[in-house]
Amino acid sequence: MRSHGLNTAIILARGVGKRMRQVDPSARLTKEQLCAAQTGMKAMIPIGRPFLDFVLSALADAEINRACLVVGPEHTAIRGYYGSLRATRIAIGFAVQQEPIGTANALLAARDFAEDEPFLALNSDNYYPLAVFKALRDLGEPGLPAFERAALIRESNIPEQRVQDYALLRIDRSGYLQQIVEKPGKLLAQQRGEVFVSMNCWRFDSAIFRACEDVPRSARGEWELPEAVQYGISKFGLRFRAVPFRTGVLDLSRQADVASVAERLNRIEVNL
């Protein structure tokens, strides 16, 4: 197997899943899916098998052979399942974020797992295309996939209104991230040409941890990863190569998303 200098992923699975807990009778979930949804653990919602299995299998396909799941101390189900899983293509470990106080803080919980090596960081409730993982693996420097908004709306299961709330990316002429704007609102209407947004998937090196430690709390009172990235750019001169993608991503944020995600993953083979 070729060495790419990157074989580790940190998966942020600590979120409390407030939107997923909201009951939606129109979603018509199975009893097992509803039980998982009511816990807020989106990654464990069964779609034939837990949703996170599909994400881990895609990482393994991209030759990522170590994954750290950042969970809360109360998340015994996910730790029990993956702690006993006999995976041969990807080793699965855990880091515990004691309180749900933001994604930057969650990343810090997995600092020891990263071992000062480059790594991927991603959401546990999104299924990203294999090409995204391969591109980040081979990038050779910190960066992120920049998803073109119109293509994301067209090819994902994500409603347009939800995509409009995603963080707007401003990319300079040399292809590096200049600014990440959370909740861009009216700014989107001012954009001309293609608009690129973030889906919280990154390639980092150890420099990101200093930004996560120093970034101020967000307006929500949490330490947020996008704000840590912006802080790193502004304060420490960190650089993140933006890799444009005109493709879709599956999102499992709400009960109404389950059926469309299940339909699209129906023919995907999981091999862990």
C-alpha cells in the first residue's frame, strides 16, 4: 500500500442532536430508527446498519486506517458497538469530550490521537464522496473541500434553505481560504458567479490545535471549529488550500433526512 503521509481521521460525534430529536411524523421512521433518533446520536441511526459504518468504510476505501470517534461520556452505545466491532481495514479509537461546548473543543479532545501527524476532521452525520477523502489525503498541506452551492443543492439530499445557512467560503486567487463566514444570510445574495460553502470537512496538521485553544467563544457561547480556522488564518497566518468540488454530500441532521439517505446508500457496500 502506498504511503500518503496521512492515515488518520477524527470524527466529531459528540453533538447532542437537537434537530434529530425533534419528532417528525412525516418521516415514517422504523421503531429502531426512531429510538436512535431520540437519543440524538445521528451516527448510530440504522440504515441497514449504523450510518457511521458507511462513513468509516469510505475512509477505509481512501486508505485512512485509523479513526478516532469523539463522543461524550454518556455515549455508551456507540462506544460499545465500535469497541467490540472486528474491523480489519480501519482501527477505531475514542476520545471523550466531557461537555458539548463546541467543535473546536471536541477536536482538542482528540489531540493525543493525532500524534502530531496530519489528519482529517469531519462530521459524523455527513457522508462525503470518496473523491473528497482521496483529494484531502493527497493534498500535502492543510485544506478543505469547497463545495459549489448550486451543485450541492442539486446533487445532495439537502434542502436549498438549509444550504443557504452553510458557512460561506471566500477563496483568494491562489486557491487558499481567505475567510469563512458562518451564517452568511444576506451576503449570499451579494455573491457573483459560483458560491462555495463548507461542509466541515478538513485536512489539518498540529497547528490547528493552538487556534482551537486560543479562539474566543462564539456568539453561542461555544468554541467552534470554523471560528478556530478563521482565528488561525488571522492571528497565526495558517493557510488552508481550498479544493473545489461540484458534487453532493449526504446530510443526516433531521428525521426527515433518514429516508433519502437510506435510499442513496442502499447499494453502497460497507467493508470495515
